[in-house]
Amino acid sequence: MKNWVKLNLFYLGESKKNRIFRVKRWNRDLEKIIHKKIFTEKYEEIGKIKEIFGPINLPFISVTTHHDSQIIPNGNFYVKMR
């Protein structure tokens, strides 16, 4: 599990095509997560990170999700880094 990175996200809502999250804690090393698949705490894939935008210290993350994905607002989300 050493390649998994826990993301501290809060689910805000949906845009026309994506779901938007706000980062609770951020460091610049996490910029590498763009275009990576995102998973729940049960390691079930829910989608792919589309873009990171907004303020540098606490950005927003846009995620393209699968249509059947259930999002828990304060859930734990993970990205697998290689």
C-alpha cells in the first residue's frame, strides 16, 4: 500500500460534466495526481482526476466519475502513485 496517497478532500457538488472537490490539506507534491484514477476507502475506482484549479494553497479538484459512483462528502479518497 506504499504507492497509495490519501487525499484530504471535501465533496462540494457537480458541474455539468464533473464532480468538484475542495482540498482540506495540500502540498505541491500532490500536483502529480492530475489525470490519475481516484478510489474510495474500499479501493473501488470512482473516476479520474480531470484538473486542479483555484488557489495554490487549497485548490479545487475536478473529477470525471463513473455514472454509478456514490460519493460520500467526507469520505476518504485515494490515488495510486507509481
